[in-house]
Amino acid sequence: MSAPVSAPTATRVSLLAPVTGVLVPIEQVPDPVFAGKMVGEGISIDPLENILVAPCDGEVVHLHPSLHALTIRSPEGLEVLTHIGLDTVRMRGEGFEVKVKVGDQVKAGDELIVFDLDMVATQAKSLLTQMVIANTADMLSGLEPETGFVTAGQSVAAVAILSAPAAAEEGKAPRQPGKKVTSDAIIIPNPVGLHARPASVLSNLAAQYESDVTLHRGEDQANAKSVMAIMGMEVRFRDKVRLSAYGADADEAIKDLAEQLRVGLGEEGAVPIEEGADEDAEHAAPAPVAAVAPAPRRRSDDPNVLLGVSASPGLGVGTVLQIRHQDIEVEENSNDRHRERRKLNDAIDRSLVQLTALEDRLASQSDAEKAAIFAAHREILRDPELLDLANSGIDKGKTAGYAWRSAYTNYADKLAALKNELLAGRAIDVRDVGSRVLEEITGQRREKALIPAGSILIAEDLTPSDTASLDPSAVAGFCTTAGGASSHVAILARALDIPAVAGIEPRALDIPEGTRVILDGAKGTLRQNVTEDEVERIRQRQERQAQRRAIELEHADEPATTTDGHHVEIVANIGSLDDAQAAMTKGAEGVGLLRSEFVFMDRRSAPTEDEQAQIYTDIAKALKPGQPLVIRTLDVGGDKPLPYLPIAPEENPFLGQRGIRVGLDRPEILRTQIRAILRAADAGAKINVMFPMISTIEDFRLAKAIFEEERNAMGVLPMPVGIMCEVPSTAVMAHQFAAEVDFFSVGTNDLTQYTLAMDRGHPKLAPQVDALNPAVLGLIAECVRGAHAAGRWVGVCGGAASDIQAVPLLVGIGVDELSVSVPAIPSVKALIRSLSLERCQELAAQALGADSAEAVRALVPLDND
Ligand code: PEP
Ligand code: MG
């Protein structure tokens, strides 16, 4: 028989006021998370002094990276969170001086954080400072708050009444219920370990949890929310690691993250490995991917030939221009920490805006690979370890510039020293984004070299930013002594269609400027002392191409009419007034797609109606009177976020809040834009309004009703209202849509991804995401049939319209208008003038019956000369 259990008496723990001020009931705090006690039971104080002290004895178990919140674990196991102000996280540590560190033992009343009252008052949402029991559910049966004025470290602010089991365990080891959780051992299944991509997946997943998450391998450990800290650990295939988490959601974090890590963080080729299974498997490791094996530097026996690796195919003939980077000068010491922190934060914010704009622009130009590079740069700027390193430099009296430069070069050097070439290759990205911020801090810009036409650039390394800003018409090619075929620079070179060689022999740096060379991007070679014959042959071929382009440009204003008299309207895809003006010089017959999202990007708040009206009017005036100007309403959301238009993270952003769905969800944004468009109605061009991402007729009706309401209110005459056809449902139902819409414009970029269920930006699927897949062509034909039956016109404004192999097929299918990238206008027009409609129709019929995109492309071979 067991002994009767006596009910333990409840234990009361007095908690002292963490700041001096007036007590406020937690329910009255203007923050739903605190007021709703989602963090736990607690009190709030309206502070009158600027020192936060320990409310009880205990250990500092957590300090928020933004230095405004700190948790102490009392001997009874209470986790007492003190949180200065509301929304103070935005201050990123500026104005806070922390006197303790995690792991310190403190006594009630000890100083913890000194903060700048004025700064919090002006920069945060509120000064109200909270003291909350983070493990309320596990520890408390009640909390008795005091009222009135309290003095920090002297007055009791609240009494915590421990729940019976918690009280019963008092005196034993401190309870940490569900707080610090460690996973079982996990064997890394990723064939090349935790390189940049899986490291970034892990850090992003970890960032979704409030808890601190740490990755452990033996003695080594890294903050799992920091890509660079993870990469710095150089975790290899089959390494045994563990994850630990500390915080309110530690259980969920470990459950989720450990499983994700076990299955390879979504990386192809990663097969989960159970602990103990096949201990010899090291020997059976999958072959490392080609890019990872450090490419042995090739050396040539021929003094005139320098060897490297192919980074981007193509032949370039030109003269050498050596590119050397100059250093930006920074002062070392400063006596104003606050000013330096502000400088750093502002510079990072400005850089983030620049990177988002760059990324958005590239993404909407379907340059997913380039866009992803700048997305990775943004991630680097959010890396908590890097920011901590820079902030601690500032705390030691260094200037923002000095502290930032030391932090990122330190990180880049660590990465560069790693054995794994993939990880080492990311050092250039850290340096690149680091210099971007340094330029913002100092206001000094790295001078961009003036590049004479026909230059072959030689450098130790070129940053992605350097490469993205190169003028392809001046650069005949480039080579770097660093990097490999998988480097970002190589990816960018391919995107820009510039021949490039990476990892070239270092003696390339000694070739005198002005030397004539031939760069063979495909073979990965650079030849000096070239013969006239060699140069001549290449020149002739390049000349033939240039001549053809010149002739096309000469005839650019002629209509695109086939040899048998069928006219196809050739208009431009634009994003700005500059584009509109350029389009007019290239023979555009109007604008088939104004991607109005560019008007919304690269800014901190939405453009006003007046600002938008001005832009649309200027663009309408840049066109010839009466030419069509199709303005697509804002197409953002999901993959194209705007900083001032928060959209909750979605699992499948391409299938979520995108395009018109955002407009219908935030009708004020749509209405403002529609009013601005209507105000440009009399500017000259014939304005058409087009809604993006229409997938159901209901969405169109709702958007059209909003348009008509605004139009009637403004008394503007009717204008054509059409839709993008970029979702299969719209193509299939074109017949029904045609009864209500005035026109269709096929967005082949999205139509292809939604038809083939392949992300348009997926690097691995890229070769298959081909608009010439017969399934996509079939949907375009369906759209044309439905539209023409009701007398509506159909355009194509996706990338396929500028694809020389696609043009005859689209014409044959019956598309009435092609809206193409500005540089492609003259060649698309010239091509159509060389075709007969009859031949195009034959080709289209064959293409629709073909069984693959490859077979379709074989029907329209490219002229390679
Ligand atoms: C398309 O999807 O083809 C299109 C033109 O729209 P965007 O590329 O801007 O998504
Ligand atoms: Mg689209």
C-alpha cells in the first residue's frame, strides 16, 4: 500500500520590479501577444528610469540578439522574461547596453541592461516594459500583480505562486519543462554536406521558431539560424550532428528541424541514413557532385595558351583590360556608439532595398538564377552571427565602417579557407554584399572601370554585382583566376551571354593591357599572340551577325507582315519610361505589357495615385498617338514581395496570394492604381487595362466591377479591359471568358510553369520549363480558338514571344500580337517578314502533334551563323 500523499503547500516567489515606473496591468498593453498572455502571465511597467535590473536571483539563459529582451531562470525554475518597450526589436540593438551575458549568475537588483529612454520613446511603438513568466503553463498556478509606483530592484512588482508539482520539485534541479530540447544524433545524408543551399534551408527553417537553435558536432557548435555559422562548421556527408533548441517552442523546433535535417533538407540525392546502419558507408559515399571536386588548376605548356575552366560558352576576341579593386577607406575609432549603430543599420536597410529591387527585377525578367544570387545576398545581411560580430566591434569603439569591414572580411576569409570548394566559393558573395553595405556606410563608391568596347576583362575575381552591371555590348569576355564553373559569376556570365573562363592560370594577371587575345569560353582557354587568320575568322562571323542586326534595325519601323500578307502586331514589354522610349527607337508598334510592379519596387512605400498617374501619363506620351499601351495592374505577391505590402509566408507562393488576388485582397491598392491609369486616358496612347493571374471568371468579374465603379465615378469613357492568360484554367475556358473580356495576353512564363507543374525559377528543372512543350502550345491554341470565336484578339507577352524558334509557331497558331523584349523587336519583325502564314500554320500543326518540346524545337532549327 502506498503512503498517503500530502498536498504540498504552494510556494510564493516575489519578483522585484525590473524598472522604476508605474505598474500597468498586462492586459492593457497595446500588443495582442502580451495583452493576450500568449507569452505568459506578467506585468507591465511604464518606465521612468533607464536601467533594467534582475527581478530575481538566477541565471541569464537568453539574450535577444537585438538586446532588448532577456530571460533569467530562477532557482525554482521560473523563466522570467523582461522585455523593454514594444516593437523594440526593430531598433536592432541600437540604444541598448547589456551588462551581462548568457550563462551569468545574477542577484535580484543587479543591473542587466541600460537603455536610451529617449530613443526607445521615439523609435519603438511604446516604452512599456514587460516582465512575463515564459513558462507559465508549467510553473504557475497564479500571479499576483502589485499596483502603483515601483522602484527597480526594491519594490515587489508581482508574486508568482508556483503550481503544486513545480513547488514540490523546488530544491531539486531547476525544472526546464520543454525548454531545452536536444535531438537524437542525425547522420548528414547530403552528398556534399551542409553547403550553402542546405545551410540556408536549415537557417530559414530554424528562423521560423522563437527558440534559439544550435547545431552541434562533437565540440563544435553553430547558431542554426546563421547560414554562415552553419557553413563555417563545414559539416560533411555522414557527419554525426545533433540539434538543440532552447525556448518556448523548443519541442516543435527540434521535432521539425531534426526530421528535415535527417532527410537532407530537400536536397536531391540525399537519402536518410539511420545511425549505426552500414558503418562502412563512408566508403560508399555518393560521388561528389562535379562542382565540388576542386578543379585541379590546369597549366598549359604553350606560353601563348592559358588554361582555366569553362564558365560561359562563346568566343570573344578583344583587348585585355585588367580589373583591380580599390579599397574603401574607413576611419577606425569613434566615440559615439549610437551614431555608428544607426549608420550600420541604415546602410544595411538601404542595401536590402537595393537587393530586393535587383532581385525582383531579375525575377520578373525570368532571370531566376541571377535573382537567387541577390536573394542569397539579402540572407547574408540578415545573418545574426555577422551582425553580432559587427555590433560587437562598434561596442568596442570602432566606427560602423571599420567594424562592418572587419566582420565581413573575417567571415569571408573563414569561408575562403574551407576545403569544400562550393562553400569557399561563397566568400566572394560575402565580400560583394559586404562592400555594398560599406559603400552605403561611407558614401564612397567603388569606381566602376570605364570599359572600352571589345574588352576582355581579366581579374582575380569579379563580384556578382560587378558582373550584373557589365555592359555586354562593351565586354567581349572575361576571365578570373578565382572561381569555378559553379560560381555565381559564371552563372551571371551565362545569363548575360558573355563568354567567360574561371580559374585561369594566375599569369593572366600579368598580360599587359591592350594585348589582343581570344577567349574561348567553351574550352576554358585564353590565347595571346594570336594569328591574324584566327582573329579574322572569328571577326567575320561576328561581323555577319552584326550586319544582320544592323539591317534589321534599319527596317525596324516596317510592319511585321508575312510574305503572304498577314500582319502581326509587334509591341514591347516594358517596365519604365526609359524602356518605352527605347522601344520607340526599335520599331515597337506600342506596348503590349507594362509591368507596373516596377513602379512599385525599389521604394519604401507604395507610390501615390498622383505619382502613378504621372508615370503612366509620361509613358503614354512617349508612344505614338493612338498606339496601344497595355497597363497590367500590380502583379506582386508570393514570389515577388514588396517590403511595404506584407504577405504572410505561404507554402506554395506561386499558388497563393499573387497577381489579381492581392489586388482583390487589398482593394484600395487596386483602386488607387486604376484611378491613376484612368487619369492617363487622354495622354495620347490608347490605354488598355489588363489583370494578371486571372484563374476564375469570378476574379475577373470582381476586378472589372472595381474598374467600372472607379471609371464611372471619374466620368472616363470606356476602355478595353483584358486579362493575362497564364493559368491553364483560363486557356481552357477562353471561350467563356471571351464573352466578358476585351482581349487576352498569354503569359507563357507562368502558363508553362502551371501547365508542367514546374517552378519557373527552379534551377534543376530549367531545361524542361520550355514554353514550346506541345501541352503549352495546345493551351495557347485553345485560348486563340475561344477568343477568336467571340472576335477578341490574343497576344503573347511571355518570354516565348521573343524566342526566335517560337515565333513561327505562335504566328501559325493564330496569335494576333507579340509583345517582346525591347532588344528583340527588330529581329522578331524581320523574321516574320521572311515567313509565310501558310508555312507557319503547317509548322504549328506539326508542333501541336509533336511529343516533346525537343521535337518541336527540331521543327524550327536555329540558324547558327
Ligand atoms: C508571364 O507569366 O509570361 C508574364 C508575362 O508575366 P510575368 O513574367 O511578369 O510573371
Ligand atoms: Mg506572369
